Amino acid sequence: MFSTVNKPAERVDAYEKVTGRAKYGADLQFAGMLYGKVLRAKQPSARIKSINVEKARAIPGVWAVMTAQDVPCNEIGVIIQDQQVLAKERIYYIGDGVAMVAAESLDVAAKALESIEVEYEEMGGIFDPLVSKESDPIHPERASNEVVHHKLRKGNVDEGFAGSDVIIEREYETQFVEHSYIEPEVVVAVPHENGSLVTIYGSVQNVFATRDAVARCLKADLSKIRVVQNHIGGSFGGKDEVVSAMACRAALLALKTDRPVKMANTREESIVESYKRHPYKMKYKVGATKDGKLMAMEIEAVADGGAYACQTPFVTWRSVVQATGPYEVPNVKTDTYGYYTNNVYTGAMRGYGSPQVIFANESLMDELAQELGITPLEIRLKNILKNGSVTASGQKLDRHEVSLAEVMKKATEAIGYEEKYKEYSKPQRGDKRRGIGMAISFRGCSLGAEAVDGAGTVLSIQKDGSVYLYSGLAENGQGLKTAFCQIAAEELGIDMKHITFLEANTLISPDSGSTVASRSTLVGGNSVLNAAMRARKALSEFLAGQYNVPAEGLIFKDSNIFTPDGKKLISFAEAANKAFWAGVQLSHVGWYVAPSIHWDEEEGRGNPYFTYVYGCQIAEVEVDMGTGEVTVLNMAAAHDVGRAINPEMLKGQIYGGVMMGLGYGIMEEVETDEGYIANTNFDEYIIPTSKDMPNIIPIIVENPDPDGPFGAKSIGEPTLELGAAAIANAIAQATGRRIRSLPLNLERVLLGHPLKKGRGRK
Amino acid sequence: MFSTVNKPAERVDAYEKVTGRAKYGADLQFAGMLYGKVLRAKQPSARIKSINVEKARAIPGVWAVMTAQDVPCNEIGVIIQDQQVLAKERIYYIGDGVAMVAAESLDVAAKALESIEVEYEEMGGIFDPLVSKESDPIHPERASNEVVHHKLRKGNVDEGFAGSDVIIEREYETQFVEHSYIEPEVVVAVPHENGSLVTIYGSVQNVFATRDAVARCLKADLSKIRVVQNHIGGSFGGKDEVVSAMACRAALLALKTDRPVKMANTREESIVESYKRHPYKMKYKVGATKDGKLMAMEIEAVADGGAYACQTPFVTWRSVVQATGPYEVPNVKTDTYGYYTNNVYTGAMRGYGSPQVIFANESLMDELAQELGITPLEIRLKNILKNGSVTASGQKLDRHEVSLAEVMKKATEAIGYEEKYKEYSKPQRGDKRRGIGMAISFRGCSLGAEAVDGAGTVLSIQKDGSVYLYSGLAENGQGLKTAFCQIAAEELGIDMKHITFLEANTLISPDSGSTVASRSTLVGGNSVLNAAMRARKALSEFLAGQYNVPAEGLIFKDSNIFTPDGKKLISFAEAANKAFWAGVQLSHVGWYVAPSIHWDEEEGRGNPYFTYVYGCQIAEVEVDMGTGEVTVLNMAAAHDVGRAINPEMLKGQIYGGVMMGLGYGIMEEVETDEGYIANTNFDEYIIPTSKDMPNIIPIIVENPDPDGPFGAKSIGEPTLELGAAAIANAIAQATGRRIRSLPLNLERVLLGHPLKKGRGRK
């Protein structure tokens, strides 16, 4: 049926990457380039009494030393402008920058930083969001420490609990998690390049967000700031605000010195400065009838926002929408909160507020099943969303196939869930014990009612029939370039090797917001399709005039163009050439805006997303009862993606997501102690390696979505959000012990609690 | 009436240029960059017997040595592929490249070139197009030396001459002319940059033409080749094919070495290699009634194409259209020819085939007037084109105001022509004698029936109301960026300081052909206007929905948007912001295709251009009869431009064009002797300096053209094409001596002929 999509096309950036030609931020060199470095507070809460930069200025090779007073607009922030380019009077967390330098070498820059004298007055800090809730504002200009409070309301939970036969209440907790991208943050700012005030190159996840920050900081027009994305060594939501702040700093130094300035974080700097996935403290209460029908849920989830609001307002909104999971629950009351603390700040990370609540909710479902004496599969099948179901927010699911039952069936069958569940339910002896656990989810695709969900793509057919294409969304390593080329190639009926996809660049790309929320294929892909359709229409109309055939219904396939009855008219390349020489417009902007959605913040109800994806992951684990070590043996991961644009890349997303979920579940934790971070490199911050990789069984479920390009929807985040919950449930079965706090590392599995903290202070 | 257009806005690139921040090709530095150099034949006609590059390869620091056999496709050329990237067997002119190197420094490159051993067999060359006409083909694969033959036919010249009272026949001749851009050619090729096979940066006049050449040479898709224009230090038609060849060479070296390669010509290399303005030999025959009505003209013009066809086919086509000047002539027979020789090749230069025929025809008109005993003004006024006139090619001029009479009136009044003509007609004594001479022209705007005349522009409104804009046409120093920003600002009612115009770049700009033929303002400007109109329409429709007002007729002015009755709705910036957050498409491609035109090559008739501009220049000169020195005292230059988008920049074009016309008229000549060039630098090739500048009286005549953006049309070339003829006519009046060969330098004015040649061989 398809020629290019739904096929395992080779990544368009494969050649560059495997030959080492792909330029990452660190590879960038410019004539006369200087090196920028930031002096960080390295304490979580303090007042700056004085900064003396005179010695630094006097060092040969130092071109600029700047402090907050040199910044045109020092307040930045993606939603709330509570963050400072450089700390002016207050230090809010250990990563705050106090001063910065640009020097001819990294050595000179380091020497300059050392010579800057800062006098601090240490202040007490707040490191627990629940303490923060009751405390005076950390940010003096804010009324309270509450960053945000979202609610969701359905029915009447009091009546729901009253009608329940069984009610259980549980508390769950999750940890700070590092994005662990392989490439630390790096930007180069080049001043006055071709009519721009400043150009930012580097490992930028969201070129438009970074542009917003730099334009604000410099008080400049957006169109004077160019942000160009290089090849990026991973992001996972992480190279956004932290890179924007870095870009502001580099831009300031570049304009001050009139030289290109490179800023690259070391791994330690990256871990100390960059925002993390939010730790959540969650209280869940659920009521059900004795035959397992859910009657009511009441949830309170508190996120530690750290020092700055960053994306806490949006992260916690996704949590409020998805907190009850993919279940029909007649009565729901959910509240999510974010509070400021003096911890490292928290923001977007793959999952974006869902892994926390899924860990809680899917643990809870197993606990409820146990209470009811039914299996985890049974409780889920009794309550899952189906076609026509109404979600907790009151949205009727009637625009797409609600395929959760199918997804669960495929996952359970693939891993042999039912037999293994029975097997492992029998009493086990010895040190090595096994369990199997499942977790399911529904996930709203794209930004949802968080923000406008529009994306643009420019597609231009050249006179030899080759095509260039660029998008407002950015490759983050996930394969966006390849998927977009496949979509364009399919629509134009050409070989995708003739398509060149450009790097994201704010001065050429239509502002399409951010490459986040697994929205690229769905929203961006639709804009690519739209652009290709416009170009195809222009060519068709030209050919209609040339050949006296109807413009509608021409078939573009195999690099040729045919009449509806299959007669070849002309090759695509010849058609492009003829059209060009006839003056036909062959460059087109494609634009896509997501269907209307809405959210009533006051009532806590609405249609938050226009479509959803459904996933089921099942983990089979072996636990060493003597050491607490958990080995994940098998992991079935079934995801309904609408349509797989590129099945191989999609499997890659599944493999990566499963591993990230595994790390989240049993290993990863940024250990903080009163704002200090103990593990600032990968010697102590443990992430999964290939040795930890289970046998992953990726299962692609396809129910084409009428809103998706060729039916496709998201896969970036759903693959990550289920692993921790599934593993926790498996461990519970294996050990008989329910652990409600992530990660389920050796100590927690063995002792039920982590070892004492206290290693962070330096 | 206007807010931004028709006003003397500051150039948008002024700041960059005056602060030295503007990066020209020579300023470019890339990490690991190598230097490319070409070994040139330095003889006009030879066979290559052998090339030995072994010694060069062995020199430390030499990264690549390449010859023709290393070139995937060695045959390039904009119209006919008769040019070689590197000479394979035959040398056709002194500038031919034989081998090239890439080395770590210019010194090493020079050493490498010296060590290459080439054995030539000298062959006889052909250096006169009239000899070439009768000779065996220079290019063995061609049937003859005729590059092209164009004709134009109207009425019956035999009958026309039979009905004439006076018939005169004259021969005129023009010279090779160097473009004399201040910056010699330079390109840098960067391999494998962001998904492109190769990126070319540099002083490229026409990014798409250079892309065509490089893609052909490398046998690659157009969309894999990126050509980016830097700031350019003048071009005047000159940085086209010669830079394309250079780009091919740099690209080959870059791909061979996998390093960026810079190639920059010295001035000597530039003058030896680059193509020139065509020398013409012209025979004119004209018949008129005794009261001065033109009855018939018969013209034969032969262009020296030099070694390669280059743009000779198109240059001679403009000549054939304009050879009879802006006159109504009932019977016309014109033939223009181009022949290959072994001289330096010839191509596009400001004027493009018009300065030669205007020099001849306007000299001829004065000679005819003298014969008839009437004044130069009288003969012109009796015969000039008016509204509804039919041109020599049979085109009825009824789409725009044919304003020649007005243009002539303004010029003659401004300089006091009639009084001075009378004054200088009286006998003069002494060494210093004065004369006044006029020349008039009509000039087809844009490419005409030469090629498709389409152009595209992308305009994107950002969410703060600032705008970026880029075009398929390229700034060549003429002020295109500024004019385009003015057009967009006018249509959107915003301050042009909020618009950022990008450098031309083939991977982002819609292919709009070449920045030639004075088509930028007219064709490119229309595409900018179209893009701005599309964006404005999108905003209007959005606002209509928001404010319940009709979308049509909203007024965009002073950075605000008003209802038709003048009520302010919203500021432009707020409207942009609201529209962005509502998902409105704010990026638009504007496209413009010139109205239908045609040319019947067989019949020599047609509507070659869709509109014309009209000009009149009048020169007042003083001639030193003892030395032959000509001083141009005053120069009135009146040009109907439709509408001046930027009157100050337009005057700049007039000043520059007048000076270039002056150089062409009395100074400049590339002295060739059997293919060798004598004057390869500005010590011997004399161009006008500020000391030679006359009192220039620029006169802008505005008759808005319905086809132009805000009524505007061209000015780039018309300003240059009249000077030589006007000066020649003034000298004839001053000296009583008619010189029919350019330049009218000391020797010709004093002796009637140039000094003997013979200085070129080295």
C-alpha cells in the first residue's frame, strides 16, 4: 500500500553520523573564538554581599568578565520569569551562575573564575515541597511558594467512596532523575552574523524557546536572533531552559567581546546546573466494588519544582489529566501541586509528569487487585477505557480507536503473561525469585490544551525534482528528519534519497513551538504532509493544463506521475523541470493546527488532548533476595502508534524508552542533601548499560488515527512511562514486598529504605 | 501617501558594513581550512601533451592535486556546456585551468603549482570574430564558430530605404571591458555540512546558477548542494559563471580532502580568468525622409564571444531587441551574431548587450541629424516611442506610460541643453573646447522572453511582530535587501527596523533564477509584495474573526491595524502574538511570474519584455585639443523608474551607473593581443576615480507602472548604458570629429586611433 512510509528506511543522518562528519556543538570552531565559563554559587541558598571581578579582568587573555549588572534583562523563564541569567542578589540553588568570563582558552577562563571574589551570606534553605508549602516565599516577589495547582473533578468522590466495597489509601514517592544525554550542553554565540544581532549554534532542543529567551535577555526582536541546531547528542527534554540560559550568557559575552564565544558544560557542571525530572510525593485513595469496578479515586500529587518554575506548571497539568490512568472512573478528585524549594530545579523530561503518576497508579491497581483477590489483569480489563468511554476529565473518546484491550492482549500473549503470572504466584524458594508485572497507560498526544499546537514546514521542489524540506520542529536524535522525509517522499511518490532535510534554524523555519510532548510525528508530520500536498497540487494543476487531464486524482508513485487509470504522464523530475521553467510556484509552506481542544482550569474539566495513544508494558524480573539485585529478564512493550512511519526507528524508540524506564525503576536517582548533589558524574549516578538490557519484545500496534499523517501518532514518551511501574509490580510479586518509592535499587529491595544521605556537601 | 517606500530609508546592511562586521568571502575562516589554487594555461590556444603532478603531490602540506581526469563531469556552462572545470586536452584561452591543488597555506599551494609540469603543443588561435566566422571550429565538437545568431524583422527595409531621402551607413566598434568589482572572486567550499554534500560560501552573484554548475559537476542532486551568498564587493554581472567554475573546483578539492577549501583570486588571476563585456563590431545603415522621419534601419552586430558561449546567446538577444533604440522605425532588419574566438570569454556585464548598440545607434542619430541639418534633439523628438507606439519587434506599448518625451524634457531642462547646444555649436577656439551630447534609450525590464521570469520570497511574521524575509534573489550591493524590506514594511504597515533580511541561500530560498537584468525590484519586489499580502491576509482574516469586522479593507499603518473608518483595532505586534497563539499560519511564500511574453526566434518578432524603462543622459564635456583629454563637466541623468522605492539608493545607482558609463566611454579597455591581456591590474587598466566625477544631476521620473510593486521598475542597468554615447556625441560637437570606436581615450581623441598593441604576451 505504501511506498516509503511504514517501511524501515535508513536514517537520513546515518552517513554523517557513522563517518564522524556530523558536527555536534563541541565540534564547532570559529575564527577568533573565545571560551566562556560561568562561576557557580555551589551553595543552595545565600545572599550575595559583594562580587569583585577586578583581578579576573586583569588576567591576560581575559576578554570579558560580566555579572548580573551587565545583563539588559536578567529575568528569564519559559513560563514564569523567575530565573536569572546571572544571580543578582540571591542564590536559589547550587547551579546559579554568579559571574562569567570569556577568555582565549579554557585554562585562562578557569584562572579568571578562580580569581573572582564573591562574598556570600549563607541563608537557610527549603528542600522539601511539603515544608515549602507552609513556608515564607523563597522568591521574595512571589506571594507564596506554590508554583501551580491543577485540579480535575468528575462526579462526586464522597458518593463514590460511599458506594465502594473496598477502599485503599497509599502513598508513593519518586526521585530526581538526570536526563543523562551523552553530550553535555554546549552553545556557540556568534555576534553580528549576516544581519542577525547574534546567532546561537549548539545542542539546542528547542530553537524557538531558546530564541525567546535570548531575545528577551538582549531586549531584541525575535527576528534578529538566529538559533541554529546542530546535531544533538540526546536531549530527552533536557536541552531546553538550561541551554537557553547558557545561550543568553554566550550571547552577552559574544556581543561584549565582538567575538564568537563557545560555552560547553563539563559533565559535573551539567549535572549541577541542569534541571531534573520532578520528584513527586503522591497520596492515592481508591474505592471499588467487590467485583472490582472502580468507583472513586482521590489523588494529591506534590511536585518538587526546585528553585525555578521552569515547566512545572505544564508538567503537573499532564499529571492531573493522566493521574487516574486509562480507566473509567465515575468519580474523581485529583489535585497536583508544584512548590518552589532550594533544590536543583525540575522541568521537562521524557514522560513529562506521567512516569510519576503511572508508577503510583499502576502500583495501586495491583494493590487493589490483591485486596480484591483478583489478578492484575482482571482489575485492568474490568475498568479500561474503550471506544466511547468518558475519561476522568469528561472527554468522550470517539475520534479514534481506543485499543487498550488489543494492546494488552498482544503484550500478554507475547510474553506469556497469564501462565507466568500463575507460575510466579506459587510459593518460591531460594535466593532468586521471579515475578511478572504489568502497567498500562493512555497518553494524550502532543501539547494538548497546554498551548497552541501548530507547526509549519517549508517544502521546495527543485528543478531537477530533488526536494528540500525544513521544519519548525527539531531533530533530537529520535529520527524526526527521517520520518519527515518519509512522509514527504510518500506524498510526492519519490525516493527519499532525493530529499534534503535541513537543520532547525529560527531564521528560516516557521515557529512551530517546541519539539516536546511526542508531537513531532503527529503535528509536525501533518505539516510536512500539508506542504507536500500543496506542492503536489501545484504540480498536478500544471500537468492538468499540459496534458489536458483532470488535476485531481493524478497518481504520484515510483518517481513518476500517472493518470488515475495508470497511464504514465511524465517522470517527477521532468515534471518539476517543466513546471519550474513555466514559472510554477514550487516552494510551499505547510501548516497544521491541532483540532480544537480546551481545558477549564477552574472546573478541572475538558478535552485536554485531541487524541491518545495506548501502551502496555510487562516486565518479568528475577530478584536476588540476598543482595536485593533486580534483573529484568523480559520486557514486552506493546504500543498503539496509529501507524508506524518507520517501524525500525519506532522499535529503536521502544528499546530506548524501555531502558530509560528500567533505569528510572531500579537505578537512577540524583541524590540531593539539603540542595547539594552527591552524584555529579556517571561514576556515581548509575544508568543502565547494555549489560542491563532485558530481552525486549517490541510490539507495534497499528490503528490508523484519522488525525495523524497516514494515521501516525506519537511514540517518543509512551515507551518510557510504563517500565518502572511494571517492574515494581513484578518485584512485588517476586518478593511479596510492595515498595512505593523509586528507584527500587538494592537498598530499597533489600532493606525497604535507602541508605542515609549526606554525601552532597562539598 | 506612503510610509516606507518612496522614502530614503537607511540601507539595512549599513551598520554591518560601516563597522567592518560584514563578512566578505575573504573574511571566512573554517577550522582545518585549506587553500586552493589553480594552475592556468597562460596561453590562448594549445594542446596539452602531458601533465605531471607527482612532484606537487609529494610536497608536505599539499592535501590534493587534481586534474581534469578527477572531475566527475568536467563540462559546464550556463547555456552551452562548452566550458571545462579543468582543461582536459585543449586550451581555449589564457585563463583555462589545467590543474589545481589544495594545501595548508598559500605558499605551499604556490610551490605546488610551480612544481607541476605541463607539456603544451602551441596551436594557432583565432582572435577576431569576423575571422572566426570564416574559420574551422575552435571547439571540435561544434559545427561552426557561430555561438548564436538572432534576428529581428519589421516591414521591408528595401522599400524603407527606397522611400528615404537620406541614407547613411556607419561602422562602430566597442572594446573588452572588465567588471572591476572591488573584491576579486572568492569561494569557500565546506564538505558534508548539515546534510548537504557540499556548501559553497562566497562572493556569488547568482546562488542558483552556481548551484546548477556544482551539482552538474559533482553529478549530485540540486538539493544536496548549498550555495550561500556572503556580502559581496560588487559584481555587475561578473560573479556568475567564473565564480561557478571556481565553486566547482573548490567543491572537488573539499570533497577530495574532506576539509573546507578556500579559493580566492588575486586581481591578476581575476582579470586573466574572468569574462568581460563583449566587444562588438557593428554596421548600421539608416534611411530617413528629409524632414527627419526614420524610414528604415539595417543593422549587423558581431560580438566576440571569446573562448566559451557563456551568456553570449542572451546578451546578443537583448542587443537585437534594442539595436534600433527607442524609436519608431517602420522597417527594420537587425542581425546579431556571437562567435567563438581564443580571446578571454565574454558574458554578462551591467548593460548586457545594450551599451554597445546604444553607443552605435545614438552616435548614428547624431550623425543623421547632422546630415539632415537638424539638431540631435529634433531628430529624436520626431521619432521617439510614445504611448501606443509599435516597437521594432512589433510590440504595441499600451501597458504603461511611455514617458520618453517627459524624461528628455526633464533632462534637457536640468542641464540647459538647448542653450548650451546652441552655444557650443558656434565656432570654438583654443585648446579647451566644449560640447554637449545626449543619448536616450528604452530598456526591456527583467529577463524578458530569454527565460522564465519567476521569483519567490518567504516572509514570516514572528510572535513579537518582527518579521524575517528571504528571497531567491541576491543582494549584489545594489540595495536589494533594503528595497525588499521597504516593500514588506509598507505592505504590513510596520517599521522596517523590525524586518530581518537573510542572505541568499539555495537551501532556503525559492529558486528565482538570477539576480540579473535589473529584475530585482520589479520581479523580486513583486514576490515580496505578494508574500506580505498573503501574510497580511492571514492576519486580517484572524482579526476579522476576533473583532467581528470585515477582513477586507483593514488598514495596516504605523505599526497598528485600523478598521476602514480609522478605528484602531490592535497593534501589529499584539495582532501577531494573538494570531500565533491561535495557530494562524504566519509564514508565507510569495511568488510572482512576469506577465506573458513571447519571442518568435524564427520570425524575429514578438513581445520580448512586458514593460520598459526610459532614460536620457546628457553629457557636457570639455576636450583638451592638445592632449586629447576629455573632462566630463556635467551629466544629467533622467530615468523613469515607475516609482522609486528608495530615492536615495536610486540616486546611488545613477551616480554609479554614470561613472561606469563614463569609464566605458573614455577610459576602460582590456587590451588584448592575440589572446594575451596586457593590463592585468589597476595600474594599467584605468577606471574612473572620484577625481573624474562630473557634476551629476540625477533626475527621477515617476510614472507608476501597473505591473510594478507600488509601481516600481528597474534602474540597475539603464543608468550605465547611455553615458558612452552621450559623451561621444558631446566630444563630436566639441571637436568636430566623430569617433566610432570605444573608448574615446587620449589617443583616439587626439590621433583618431589607438596606439599599437602588443604588450600582452608574457
